[in-house]
Amino acid sequence: MGCTYCFAKARGGFRGDQRVQFASSQALKKRLKRASQGGARGAFEEFLQRRVPLQLGGMTDPFSTSSVTNRTIFEILETLNEFDYPTIISTKGRLSDIRAAMPLLSAGNYYVRLSIAASCFEKRLVEPGTPSQTEIFDTISMLEESDVATCLRIQPIFPDADDEAIALGLDARNAGARAVSLEYLKVPQDRKSLQFRALNDLYGGDIRAIFEKQGISTDGREFSLSLASRINGMKRIKGELNISGIRVGIAENELLHYGDLPGCCNGGSEYLRNSEDFDYNMTGILKNNTSGLITYSLLENLWRPSSPVGRHFNSHSRFGLRGEAATWENFFKLRWNDARSRFNPTYFHGVSFTQETDNQGNAIYFFQPDNDWA
């Protein structure tokens, strides 16, 4: 697939010019077996033992042509079914491939999220090689008829395409989807990247001007619509879809806590058997505390892995923590107390620093949510 907005290209996932690496179902089975028997080794297996949902397709489509041809995805599904393991699948996969997997999907513990962009351009220009809208909604109906929970990921939403996003959400509801999730388009700052050039061509050679007209913000290596523009758009889309009876998850990092669904933006535990959300993060805190003081003590009774997690972070995110000290709790505490970090609690909408600390020296924040969200 050659989507113009490809997240994987901008965020370090698989790209077509790289050697294909297939997941090992046998390695996964060994990990799941150890975890299910209470013998977790390392942080990843601690998550498995806790039964926090796995996600297939966060960066690379699990129903890609190579994965289907090599039968990797079918072997992985068979392994997951052995343990009835809660799994979220995010895909743009073809109806025929997903139909071939239906015996495994209907027998397992899955929540399938079908993805589509909302834009004012022809779909073939934005998402070449991907299924048509009709095929996507037929896939949703097929899955729901077999009681496999589904969600439509309307990601990304292009500038000036809010009406298209609402229409897609209503079509998803009519097809039987239980939820939708929303995220606006992010564009790489690197003007030489294939993604930037493809998007720039769609907009006649001046995509940045389109964003600047509505308000622009930068976040790391990407730029997007300003937070104010995204809030206004999200409120309108979410409101229209809520009225129609469908639940909405918000996939904008700063706004995750305003979605209708538990967990991150997808609500996995809502639709999966015997699963647990991972709440030792700001989204978990804000979704479980409607307003008022936000203190570090709110985390005391929340589960977190005890093993080091540093090897799962890139080199720019480790804050100098090494070895046994590189636990999730220590990483989170550093972010919590680092006023310079763009990911401290004030990154999330409605959170402000009180200029006070608790008796352990941890910063105290205040959460004043925006109650205008539907």
C-alpha cells in the first residue's frame, strides 16, 4: 500500500524499501505459555500475564500481502486463539483476506479496527491500493455478523474534511461498527520525505499554507492543525456521531482523555474477554479522575510492570536510565516532574501545574476538563 500519509514512514515503522521480517508464532507461543503459567520474564511478558491487549497493526498492517501469502498472520491468530488472548487488530486488509481468516477470528478474542482516511480528494489519490469504502463497510458487517467487535479508525482526517469524517462515521454505524476513532492528519517537517512530497502535491505544492490558514502547530518531527482547530473539529464530529448512537475515541495525544472509550483511544477492554487496560499513564489518570488535584499518589495502587523497560524505548527517550533502574515507574516519574518535557502532565488538555509539590517532592497538577465535549 502506498498511502500518502503513511504513519510508519514518518515514525520509524516498516517501509517498503526494507527487508521483510516476519513475526514468529512459535516465539509468541513460548512467551504466552510462560506468562499464562505465572513465569513471566521481562516487562513484555508481565503485560501478557496481566492480559493487557496486544495490538497487531500499530505500525505495519497484519493483513499485508506478504503476511497473508506467507501465512504468518494465520499462524499468529492460531497461537493467540490457544490462549484466548485479547487482541486488537488494526488493518486496511482486503475483504477476501479477512474472510479467509474468519474461522480464526470468530473463534478468538479480537477487536478489529478497519482504517480509512477522511479527505476531499479521491480515495485512489490518498490511499492507492487500499479497499474501497464499500469493501470496508462490507468487512465490518461480515465481522459483526460473526460477533467480532469492530471499530472504524477515521485516521487521518485531512483539513476541511470534517463533513467527510461524519459521513464515514454514520456509514460505520449503519454497517454495525461499535465505535469510531478520530485523528487529524500529521505531516512530516522533512520536506524531502516521500510523505511530505506526496501530500504537498495533493495540495498543489503548498500544504503548509493550508495548515497555516486554519492554525498550525508542531510536535516533534511533524506538524498538524493547531490544537484549537483540532478541538473545534473533534467536538463537532464527536457530537454528531454521539447523537447518532455511536461511541467515539479520540486519537489526538493531548485529547485522549475526552474520548468515550476506556483505555487509550480504542476501548479494547470494553469489547474483549478477560482483558485489562494499562492505566499507569496520564490517560488512565485523567479518565479515572474527572477533575481537581492530580497528585502522584493516584498512581500508587495502579498496576505497572516491575521489570526494566528501557530496551523497548528509543535512545532519545531513556533519560539516562539504564539497567534495573529503567522501570516504567521511574520513567514515568521523571516525565511527571520534568517541567521541560513536552510530555509532562501539562501536555494534556485541561492540566496545569499548581507550582506546588507533595512531601515526596513530586509535582502537583490541577485538572479542569473542558465540559463542552459531547
